[in-house]
Amino acid sequence: VAPTSTNDRIEMLAQTASSFLYCVSVTGVTGARAGLPSDLKEFIGRVRTQTDLPLAIGFGISNPQMVNEVANVGDGVVVGSAILNAIDALGVDASTEERAGEVKRIVTDLVSGCGQNPDAANRANAIGRIPNQSAEEKQAVQDKKQKSRFGKFGGQFIPETLSEAFREFEEVYDNLKDDPEFIAEIARYRKDFVGGPTPLHKAERLTELAGGATIWLKREDLAHTGAHKINNAIGQALMAKRIGKPRIIAETGAGQHGVATATVCAMLGLDCTIYMGAVDCERQKLNVFRMNTLGAKVVPVQDGQRTLKDAINEAMRDWVTNVRDTHYLIG
């Protein structure tokens, strides 16, 4: 569980846990940090109200002071990056014995200042038990699980940090999809801003050449910004405003989705960041210029092959870090 996990989400996870809960700052690689967040105790307190199981805490712990502080609010201290960094510092030629010795040294150092304070909050009293739930409680947990499934076909498998963002967006969508006022707002933007509905053109000569079905072209290239992308961007941006998220991020390849997103954000007054592979930035300099002109921040992604898939990865990293105020307007 993470600080972004809601109380309902923590309750559901606590009900399914049988040994311990792992409390993390982000559901990804945290890395070693210099200090702990000021709201750590408040977060652990929220988790503790839902379970008596042990709480293991990993918040980029890297020094004895952090170990002592965490040990007095949780039941286990998880250290990863600090140990790996110490081993890496030995160099690639270090022997197994040297690496083992370094692990022993850093662990000894980390626990050197650890003690139990009088007001310690590590009060687990349900070690390794399987929750004893009534039939009604088991059914309630199962009902919550079913919300993340599509019948028997797979399910919703997303990082824990994003679970609340998905819940928010799903809830807003369910409330708005049949809302006459929202539907009218979308229709107004479609007509007055996008320029729709775009015409349907019968491709006479192409139909004749193909010699089969009659071919029609839906002229979405005539929509504002030159593609159908603007329709998706408007809908998602309006929903993000309803949720109360002032910042939009997006990925783009050729630049059309990025331009559409930047255009909508400029109209609605939303902060906009577009991730685009560095190679694609070179290929599509005109679209980069258009996005910048519209007030968006275009971030050239240098990782991997520096194309669309790498831009998506970078956008996801941004989202999990800034999920509280940011909506990922995926194309």
C-alpha cells in the first residue's frame, strides 16, 4: 500500500492479507533517500486502523536515523537501494567475500542506533494469521474484487499507486456518460470548436478501382488540429477538470495526439506536459513547434529507442509520481 491508497483500498487489501502489509512511498523503485516524509506516521496510522498484521515499511531508507524512526512506527524495516549502492561502490572486480562483508558492514551500521521508544507505535498482534472472516465479509471482499474484472476475461492489473486514479475516473465517467448537461457540453465543443460533424465523402474512383464494396471516407482530417485525436482529448480533459486535476500529461509519436492535447489544455486552462521520443521530435519538428506555441512543455525522451514506447514509459513514471494532481490523457 502507498500514501495514495484510499482508506477503502487499504481496507480491501488488509482483508485479503494473511501475513503482513508492505507500506511503500511509491509502487516502483523508490531509491535511497536522505530523509523520511513528514506525514509517514499519519500514513502508517491509516493502515494500522485497518489491520493488526505486521507492517513492513520501505521508504528509501538509507541511514540509522531513518531505520530508528521507521522501526518505531512499523514492525519491519525494508532496505534495498542503500545496500545495492554500497555493493556497487565496491566495483565490478570485488570478490564475493568483499561484497558479503560490505553487506554485513552496512546492515550493522543501519541498525546501530535502533531502539524502542516509549511511545513506539509498532503494535502488530496478529502474526501470520489467515483472516477469520464471516461469509458476509468474504462476499463483500469478493464483490470489491469483481469491480476490477470484466467477467471471466482478464482483469484490471495496474500499479497500486494508480488504483485511486482509475477509481476516480471510472466513477466520474459513470456519473457523466448519461448526464444531459455534460453530453450537451461535449456536443457544443464538437460543433463550435472541433468543427464537427465532419463530412462523409464517397470515394467514387477508389470504389471503382477496388471493384467491390462502396468506399466512404470520414473526413476527420478536416477537424481542428487535423485529426480525430481532438475528440478524445476534449472528453478526457473535461472529465479531468470535473475530478479536479489541473495538470495533464500525454505521450505522442507523430505529434497529432500531442497537438490535440496541447490545444485542448490551452482552451481549458490546464497545465500540459507532452512526452515525445527524441527521435520523433527530430522527425516532427513542426508539431513540436505547434505544441510549444500552444503553451505545452514538450519533453524529449532520451531512453531506449527514443520513440513512442519510450515516451509512454516516461509518461507513466510521471503519472505514478504526481497522481494526486495529474491526469494521463492517453492517446
